Amino acid sequence: MRKKTKTHFHCILAVFLAILFVLQPLSTTNVEAKIVYVKLNSSVKKKVAANTSSKSKFYSDWRYWSQGASASYNFRKNGCRIVAYSKLLAELGYTGFGDPEGFFEWGKKHKYFQKGITENSPIGKAPTAYVNEMGGGTLKLEGKISLKKNNKKDAQTIMNYIKQGYYVIACRTSHFAYIGRQASLNYGAPVILDSFSGSTVNPAQIKTYATNDSTYTSFRYYSFKKSGTIVKPTATPKPTATPKPTATPKPTATPTPKVVRVVTPTPKPTATPKPTATPKPTATPTPKPTATPKPTATPTPKPTATPAPTYFTGWVIGTDGSLAINKTASTKYRIATIPEGAAVSVYPSKTSGNWYYVKYGSTYGYSYSTYITKTKPTVKTGTIKGTDGSLAIRAKGSTSGTLRGTVPEGKKVQVFTGRTSGSWIWIYYNGIAGYSAKKYIKM
């Protein structure tokens, strides 16, 4: 009897231990317990530093857009959410607004923002409305998730949403920041593309940032479904002033004519003339025939020389993927972009400093002359082969060059054979241009 009781106890214990083992949670891969910032070299720091001039100076790469680049004090102080929304749209390929100030003007016109850089309710709807207006897809604000102020757990939560395809904006009481989706996937942890220190006009505030940020209390996440083509907005023409009506002139008085008495004199009788003698007829001479003139040869007109064209064709080369066309010879008022390698018409007579006046498609404006060459580049098609999954595109021909993007294995790219740097060669893929290692590109 004791033997049976003991055996029965062992069976129950074995079953209990088996259930306990099954209920143990599966281990998950820990995301690095850091929310990292984009590393800035000294030259970029100067370009994104707080602005002290009367003109806004936004950096050409959307990832480095800073509220501190604005010439407006209100924008430097409160423009973080405008910058975050602009970066979200730029990563989706929507850059028709030019820069964050351009997006703010669009939002103000459509009643999403107010003059003081504040947002009208509902919060977070401005980027979805912009995508709906431009077409090319559907952007939807799916919801808002509270964070636990635990850096490791929060990083894991954010990364899970990014891996599911969502686009994330981190929030706290007085600050918004966009978390770069592709940058986070490349790094393996959330990468905050912050709008930097813009609340002051002191450029010295651009410093090295902390490696964690547990001050964020929540994040909003968006889904995007691509469909159709993005429509580039056209600049709204300024209304012309209505001319003032001209005054109707007063009628001038018609003078009353004076009556003039005219006395007609009585003519004196003229004397009767004496008759003149009839002249004798003179002989009519016979005319001599005139010689017929020889015909003169009609000279053949010389062709007039064709006047030289007022423009020349240039090619865009050396950008990070595209070159801006601005309304004026400055970085303000971007109205369109020119893809890397594309041909443009350049009007040298309208050059303004370092800015060419160009035409691309049906758009006219100013582009920076450094990125336009008169020599047509040699472009070939290459295929990415032999990588571990993707090939990096960098700002310079070195592994220390800033990472601009990646090309998945097997994808085709445009290769600019005349632009190399050692074992690196210039390529263009999906809106991004830069240097990649030659050995992984098969032509």
C-alpha cells in the first residue's frame, strides 16, 4: 500500500513539473537598451546649429532637419512636432512641401496649425491629411501607446512596432521626435532623428547627446499603404492687387462762338484781252527705239547664322539622392526636386552667385551649381551580389562615411562609372545616392 502511494505521489509531481515547464515564457532577443541618436560630424553640426541670421537654413538631408535652422524664434522654440511630422513624410517620399517651414505653411492654410506653431485638434492628423491630398497611398494614425519610462522595455516595445511596419513618433510633455524607421532597422534599436536644441539662438547648444532617453512618456504609431503616384503640389500664386478705378474727367464747357460779320467786297471789272495769233504747227519727230535692258542676276541670299541657345544641358551628380529646385536663390521655398543623374536645362544668364536658374520638366527655379555638371555621366545598370543581405550606401568612399541607406541583395542600381573613390563607386537606388563597395556590384 505504501508503494502505491509513493508511486502515485511521484506521478503527480512529474505532471506538475511538466506543466510548469510548458508555462515558462519563451526567451526573446533583447533589443539594445539604448535609444541612440544620429551621430553628427563637425561639419553637419555647423549646418544644423541654431540659426542666428534673418534667413532659414534647413539642411538638404531631411534626417538632419532642425527646428533651430529656422529664422523664426517661435519655430525654433516650438517647432519640434512640425519637424517630426515632416521627417515622417519625407521618409515616405513626400517632400513636395520643401522643408518643415513649408509643411507648416500647408498645415496653417488647412487649419491644422496656428500662427504660434501650435497644433489644432485632433493631434497627429496633419501628416495623414497631407498624404490624402497628395495621393500615392494612405497614411493612418493607428493609436497612441504609453511608455513605462523603463529604457530597456520601452526600446523593445518601440522596436516591435517598427518591425511590424509602423512609423513612430515619440512624445513627452513638450517635445515630439521622429524615430527613423529604416535607420532603426539598420541599427537594430530605435534611432531618434531628433529636431535638436532649437529653443535657443545659441549654436553652442548643439552638443553630444545622451545614449538613453527614458523621458518619453508615449508614442504615436502610423501605418502606410502605398497606392498610385504622389502628386507634387504647385506653388499657389499670390493674388494680384485690384487696380483703383480712374476718376471720370469732368466735361469741359463748349465755348460759344462769336459772330463775325464778313463784308464781301464788290469785284472790279477786268479788261477784255486782245486775241493772240494762232501758232504754226511744228513737225512731230519720229522717236528712236530704245535698247532692251539686259536682265540682272538675282543674288542668292546668304543663310543667317543660327543664334546660340540661351541655355545649356547639365546633369545632376553628387547629391544624396536629389537636388532641390527653389523659388529663390536660397534654401527657402523648395518647389521641386531633380533625381540624381537627371538632365536639366541651365540658363547661365540668370545665374545668381552659386545658384543656377534651371528648368526640369515644367518647373523653373534655382538649384545649387556645385551639383550640376556639363559633362554627361556614364551610367550603367548593376546588380547587388555577394552581400550578407544588403549593401550600404555612404556619403563618402569609406566605412566611416555617413550611412545614407542600403540596397537589398539582388536589386538593380544605377552605377556612375566615372565617379569612384578607391574601391568605392557612386550609385543611385530608390531615391538615395552615394558610395558603395565595387566588389558587390556586378555589371
